[in-house]
Amino acid sequence: TEPSPETCTDILAEVLPYFEKVDFRIVNLETPLADKERHMPIKKSGPNLICNPSNVLFLKRLHTDVCTLANNHPGDFGEGAVIDTLKLLDTHSIRYCGAGANIDRAYDACRLEKDGFSISLISVCEIEFGTATEATYGSAGYNTRRILNKIRQEKQVSDAVIVVFHGGNEFNPFPTPGKVDLYRHLIDFGAKAVIAMHTHCPQAYEDYHGGVIVY
């Protein structure tokens, strides 16, 4: 069934107060929003996620400013579902980053500004399923050269660069040494913050060389 505005409010009641107090509302959208009858699931390990487009009402109720799309599910029902999701977000004036018509577009940063302070938001993920290529829609799979070049470019036009990274070992309460090293490297290269997810459990956070890492 399609959610009503009242249903959205009831389900989101516990988190709405937090969303009402912040400058920008950034949501990890970890599913395509597309008609399941129009698209076929891809072959992959793990579940193929898809949600009815009407669920965009939840994003609207949260007054979402940006959806980060670089994760392991936007491409679960192929390119067509990715295209439908991007069109839906455009229709509702919800900005996004981390997915696009090709790998270059998927790496485009989303720029935000308030009170004269500007932020560039970059969304990337571990390469699993549904990542973009030079010629196909998908999410922004991690590539060292691309992410470092993008941080360098965005530092020229924004006061702070934030990298949202979708990756890590699920249900492990401690970040792996490899992820610690990688996220610190992104700070060393100029990111002000690295916000990580995908582990399905809280991990550590740290202040590192003037930046913040949430593992």
C-alpha cells in the first residue's frame, strides 16, 4: 500500500525532532524507488532491494536536502530502476550524489551553502554490484585516483569537503585496519570529515589531524 502523509509522520516520529534541528538533512537512500513490475533483479549475492516510488513521501516528510546513493543497492534492479530513481528525486527537487549516468557523473559532488559557508558532499562505496561504468548508470564505486582528484577539485570551490563512504565489514563493532588507514588518508588529502556506514552496527569515531572520522 502507498503511505499517507500521516503514516509517514507516525513512522518517523522518533527521528523528526533531530531532522528539524539541523542545517542540512542528508539521507542514505539504500534502495531504488521504482516500479518492481517494470524491472528485473540483477544477479548478485545478498537481497535485491526495491521500493515503490510512493515511498518518496518519507523523504519529503523529512525535508531531505540530499540523498547519498553510493551503496550496494541502487542497481539491484538494473539501470532502468536507477534512472527512474534519479528522475523521481529530480521531480521532487531532492538533490543527490553518488550515482549517475556514468562513473564521472556518479562522482559529481553535491554543493551546499548556508550563512556564507560552503560544503562539498562526495558519496562513494565499495565496488560490489550495480556500480557505474564509463557508459552505464550506477553508483560511485571507490577508486583511489578518482576520489583524491575529486577532493582536490572540491577544495578549490568549497570551505569543507565531506566524504560519505559506504563500506566495511557488517556487524563488526571495530573498523578494520585497512578502513582506518583509508579514511585517515582521505583526511590527509583534504577532506574535513569522513562519514562511513554499511556495518549495521556502531563503530568508532575519532578526531584526526583537524578532521573527523565516523567509522
